[in-house]
Amino acid sequence: MADEIDYDIIGNDMQLVEIELDPSESVRAEAGAMMYMGQDIKMQTSTGGGLFKGLKRMVTGESFFITSFTNDGDGKERVAFGAPYPGKIIPIDLSEVGGSFLCQKDAFLCAANGIEVGIAFSKRIGAGLFGGEGFILQRLEGDGLAFVHAGGTIIKKELDAGETMRVDTGCLVAFSESVNYDIKLVGGFKNALFGGEGVVLATVSGPGTVYLQSLPFSRLADRIAAATGLGSQSNRGEGGGLSGILGGDKNF
């Protein structure tokens, strides 16, 4: 069973999560995410279960290593982790969502000791051929708290059975295992060429929970690259329109 941890999310647009650990409790985090920690916190970096698990994390965009932070003292201690870019931190209690949750690669921030961070490939061939960021997903498994981060404003959607929503592939952050996920081509030649939204969209169907982000990091990076004259090298569907072909709008 995962450790039962207490936490506090601090900040608005540049958030961090501060976790309170009782003696002998631990939290695991992506390497480099720690901001500060108490004097009795012991830090240990490893592959988190062998070479294969480290390689699986690398495939999902995470570091080969994962770091554990354990309270080695007799009282409560705190350790804090910050997101790598502006946005929000989403707490997910896996015991309340069936024991597992899927999220985009790079989304994992930290989790209670006992939570496993694995890999999940999309089951649909369309997602594999055109999905970009949505092809390789992270699977969080366990019965405790996990934290993922996303860019901009976060929207939580509760989809009923059969309810379907089409989403930009980069704006989809995380969703329940019960949600049906696929990638479909945008209809119409003009939509694909001039729409500026790319040629593919993610389709999610309920029942289940879906988290969306208003500012994917790849979109922010493309805008910065375009403004600085470095060009747009996006690996996601947004560059499929005419603006992507021409290198993006530099006047913003």
C-alpha cells in the first residue's frame, strides 16, 4: 500500500506542492523537481526498480532516474516540488479512480511511495500513426496520491457513458482508464490546411474523468521559437495548418 501523505498546493500560476511526511514515510519524484526539504529528509536516487523501469520512464519523457525522499527523523518533515513550467498541479487519489490513471508523457511530478509509474501505448492504430504526444502515455498505478502538472488553466470534465468530446492532442493531460481514447483526422482539405489546428484531434468518450490544459508546453515553446526567429519544430498536430507550414505567426 502507498504511504498516506498530507499535502498543500501553493501558488496560482507557478505552483508547487509541499508534502508533509510522518516518520518513515516517503515520496517519489521526477529527478530535479525538488525545491526544498527538511533537515531529516533523506534523499536517494535510483532507477526505481531496475534498468527496465528506468528505460520505460525515459520512453515516456521522464528521467532515467527517480528520487525517493524519506523522513528519517522522529517528527514531521516537509519536502516541496515545483513544476518545470507555468501551470497547475493536479492531485489524483488513485484509490478513488479505480487504482490507475493515464496521463500524457512528461506530466508526472511526484507521488506517494508505493505508486508505480509505468508506460501505456494507445490501443488505437490511428493514435499510433498520428497521435504525436498522445501515442505514448504514462500509467499511474496504486492506491495513494499522485501529482501531475499541466500548462495554463486546468479544466476537469466528467463524461457520461457514450458522451464524446474532441480535443487538441496537446491539450489532453490525463484521463481515467475507462475513457475510450482515439485519434481522428480532421475532415475537409481547407480545415486541415488553413485551420491552424493541425490535421488530427483526440477523441475521448465516457464514462470517466478527463483533465484538459489550456496551454500545452509545446504550444508555448513554438510561440517562443517563432518570436525569436528560431522557427517552429513542433512534434504535435498544431503545426499542421498553413501557419505551421510557414513557420508560425511572429507578430504577437
